Amino acid sequence: MTAINAPRDKYNAVWIIFFILGLGTLLPWNFFMTATLYFTSRLKDPVDDSFNQTVNGTDGDTRNALESKFNNVMTLCAMVPLLIFTCLNSFIHQRVPQKLRISGSLTVILVVFLLTAVLVKVDMAPLPLFSITMIKIICINSFGAILQGSLFGLAGILPASYTTPIMSGQGLAGTFAAFSMICALASGSALQDSAFGYFITACVVILLAIMSYLVLPRMEFFQYYMESNSSRPAVDEENKMDLLKKDGPAEKRPVVSLMEDEAKPSSSVFNVFKQIWVMALSVCFIFTITIGTFPAVTVEVRSTVADGGAWDFYFIPVSCFLLFNVMDWAGRSLTAVCMWPGKDSIWLPVLVGLRIIFIPLFVLCNVQPRKYLPVLFAHDAWYIIFMIFFSFSNGYLASLCMCFGPKKVPPHEAETAGAIMAFFLSLGLALGAAVSFGFRAMI
């Protein structure tokens, strides 16, 4: 079977299904981040004196210990399981069936969000609420890592363009969460009501993702590539045996030796990595720069145009969160129609490396408070321009790398390549979270 004989993706149904599955991978985590205000507000209730100690009282900060530690612990509980389970998925994907990994992960995430929605209406002391919330975050990111790695591995079997809907769906997840946050601020609705709506919405999207995945195997287009992938090693072996017969007995020994040499690296994760290391390290570097800067540095920029008006109130929600997610989504989606530079072009790693310039650009914006460095780009327009290029390049270049990685290996190794790419994406997120403390401290 060849790509020439491949059936059409009728009504782009497979593309849409991968888009929904991509949306389902990041929407849960984005809604948890969006609901941070809700969680911290519930941690304010004084129940236990040992957890009602004020922090930095001289500065007027009356947060208790649990409230002040919530964001740091939440990030830790998210990034560590994400990295560990993405790494594990690179190895277990050959032993655990794909259907179990994807549908099982989605089901666990759905149950966690149903539980979260129920707990919104249940009165609970701060300490149990804090502990249960962190356990839920660990569960969501652990199974989310397996889901993400499995999806990229599955997309690696299809044409390169089918990684784009996953990346685009993930971009929409952030955009949707940011837009929801702005709508909540504008409506003035209670945090509890907003949080309940967030979690129910996430449940609906995850349920839709489960239903979409169950329909996927029935698609003729998807069946064709799955059958091609499963039959490729057998076809290769038949071709080699034909060569043995034609060459005669005298040629048996060297040809058999070649077969043995080729059989070993085909199942080796390290061998696959050697073929895609440029793409893997590139996507890791992209997200190290992005997460190292956004939102740790970008969220601290203050408007110099507004003077206590509405723009001052909406400056960060609009210029930071919404603008980043919209442009990131646009960059991810552009790869559906344009994939320049090519997978073997030197320009791709060069453009990835050039993104390091965004670190000094944002650091020299009006980040407050600051101790060491001067402000060179005080006007809001500079910050917005930098954010547009920063977020668009993140989405476009990351999507290119994730599309090209599985296409640099033979088809039967594409799923392993996709899982490895997902691991290095998660590694970039973890490294970015670590270096963000240093970027913020040097200001």
C-alpha cells in the first residue's frame, strides 16, 4: 500500500477528531490555572490556627500559609508528574495498548473533573481542600502526559499535517480559558459560580473527546494508515527474503547479517532519538524559553498608558494571557497551510535559537517591582508587539517540530518518535518552570 492509494479524509473528519483530542489534552490544566482565584479564595477561611499565619505582614499581605504556597505547589505538582509520565510513555507505549492509554486517560480526567465540580458545592476546611486539589492536579497531569504522548505517537503514523490539529486544539484550550477569565471579570459573577461553570464545561469537552476517539477507528482514512503501519515490518521482511532467494545460497550469510543488524535498532528508543534529536532538542528549547518568560516575567509588566482606568484592570488579562493564547493558536494553525522551513533545513533550528532574544526584550519592559535592570521599553505598545511575535513563533515553530519529528524515521518507528517528541516538549516545560525563577530574580 502506498500514499497514492490512500483514501480521502472525508469532510476532514479525522482532522477534526484530532483537533478535539488536542483540545482535551490541555483544557483541563488550563481551567485549573484559570480557577486559581477560586481555590485561593477558599483557602482564606480560618479553621486551623497553625495554617492561619500571615505572610509578609509588614507589606499588608494577609494571605495565610496555604494560600501563599498554592501557586508554587500547584506548579510543582503539575510539572513533575508531567515529565515523569511522559518519559514513561516513551517506553510503555509498546507494551500497553493504545486504546487503553488514550481512552483510559480521558476517563480518569473526566472523573477527576466531575469530582471537582461536585466539591465546588461542598464546604471543606482549607487543609483538606488544599491536599485534595494537589492530588487532583497530580492525577490530571499524570494521565494528561500519557494522553498527550499517545496522541502525538498516533498522529506520527498519519501524514505530517495531522499533528497540526493536536497543536491547534491545545492552542485553543488556552485561548478559551483566557477568554473565560476575562468574561468572568467583566460579568462580576461570584468565583464559586464561575468555577462550577469552568469545571462542567471541561467535563463536556472531555466527554466529547472520548466520543470522538471511539469513532476514530471507524474512519476509512484512519484504518488505512493503521493497517499500513502494522504491515510495514512484515512487508520489509518479505522483500528481504525475496532478495535472499534471488541472490542464491552464496549470498545468504551477509544478507542475513544485515537483517539482524536492522532488526535491533528498529525497536530502540535511543536509535529513534539519534534520528530526531534536532527536532527533539528544538521543541525542548522553544518551551524552555516560553515557560521561562511566560507568565513569570510577562505577568509582572505594568501599563504606563492607563492611569487607574479600565485598561489598567484588563491590561494583563488581555495583553498577556488572551493575546498570547490567540497568537499561539494562530501560529500552531498556520502549519496546516504552510510548513516552512522544511524538516531538513538549517533555518528551523536557527529560528528556534533566535527566540532567546525575547528574554532581554521582556526583562527590559516595565516589569515591576525591579531592583537591578533599567526599563528600556516602557510603552505598552512595545510589550504588545513583543508578545505577538513571541507567542506566534512559539506556536508555529513548536508545531513544525512536532510535525517533522515522526517524519524523520521509518513509518513503523513513527509512534515511538512521537512519544519521544512529547517527552522533550514536557522536558522543556519543566526546564522553563525552573529557569523562570532566575529570569525574574535578575530583574
